Amino acid sequence: MKPRRSVLLGLSLFCFSFISPAQTPPASPPLRIFASNGIKAVVEDLKRPVEKSTGRPLALIFDSTAALRKRIAEGEGFDLAILTTDATAELVKDGTLSAATSADLARAGVGVGYRTGTPKPDTHTAESMKKALLAAKSITYAADGASRAFVDKMIDKLGLTATLKPRTVFAQGSGPATAAVAAGQSDLVLTLTSEILPVQGISLAGGLPDEFQSYITFTAAVSSKSPNMAAAKSMIASMKAPSVAMIYKARGMEPR
């Protein structure tokens, strides 16, 4: 009887080795998300809730909209893009993104960041903004950032283009720009408020003066080639939920 039981046990284990994998559901592939730096903090805050609601892990790729568009043009695969509205519209127009899934999420204005613990500069009026820029030994902002055009325009209108040129350090992306101020390498960073508030070591002095202020809106849309269309659309729905409004506001954004 013992040999018989050994044979049966061995046979059952042999069969189980083939049956078990088939009974274990395969892991869901991650959703690849291309997201602009301007909305990075919100996407990171929502990562776990979205993963729970969609049943998919998220592979988050953050960069400037310009850099992400380049990666898209080079054929890199992704499921969902959250870029500036203008960039999203162009990608919808050429068929890269699905028009039916496009949705505005939030907008952010341009702000001024300074190193925490140093005197807070006054940015409320054109005159005080000019004084703050002139008092700074070094300023920085992203060379490829969506807000650069607005910053350049303000500096030009203040008549400071030539004066600030030798004091300006351009960074590739808002991350290195804010990090430079936190490390004391630059006095001021000019970028979206949503890129300033989450960074430890720097504080928000305020937005640009009203006459110079502009806003960047971020829009989500699913890749037309995504094999995970339903899950990607579910993520957009999660980011549009009324309960998420407080997260946008806490990160310096206005939900749309």
C-alpha cells in the first residue's frame, strides 16, 4: 500500500504542477503614463487609488511636455498622456491620441519659488517683482518648460532681459531648476506653482503679478494604439472625480 500511495502522491504533485499555473491569473500589465512635470505631484498622489480602481499598476514617466512629445514622436509606447492642452490637441489631430478620450484635468499659474528660510521676496506688483529679480544673484527656470514663454515675456516687459541674462541659469526640466534653489545654487526659480509647492527646501513667494500671469492647462488622452484602452479611460475618470478637487488645489492647481 505504501508504494501505491507514493505513486499517487507523486502523480498528484505532477498534475498540480501543470494545473496550478493555469489557475493563477496572470499579472495585469502596467499602464504606461506619460505625464508632464506640471501635474506630477497630483499623479503621484493618485497613484495608489488609481491602481486600486483600475486593477493595474502604473508605470509613471515624468518629463517636460516637449521631452515627452519627442519620445512619442520616436515611437515609444504608452497608454495615456497628460500633457499641456495645446500639445494634446496636436496629437489628437494627427491621430496619435484618441479624441473621444480627451479631457481637461487642471490648470496652474506661474509662480516664484525661493529657498526656505531666506527672506520672502514680494512678487505682487510689477515694481516689487522687478526689485526681487534685480536683488537675486541668480535665477533659474526650465529651458524647455511650458511656462518659459510667459517668464521671458514678463522679463522683457520689465526691461530686464539684458540685465538678467548673465544671472540666468536654464535647466532641462523644472526638477533641476527647483533643486538648484533648494540647494542654494540659485536664489529664485520661476515655474508653475504646481512644480514649486511639492518640493522640500523651497517655498512659494507667490504667483506672477496679475498683468503677467498666465495659466497652463493639462489635458489627458489615451493613445490610439493602447491595448489597455478601458483601464486608461478609467484612470481619466478617476482623475476627474469631484473628490479629487482638493488634491489639485493642495498642489497649486485649479481643477477643470
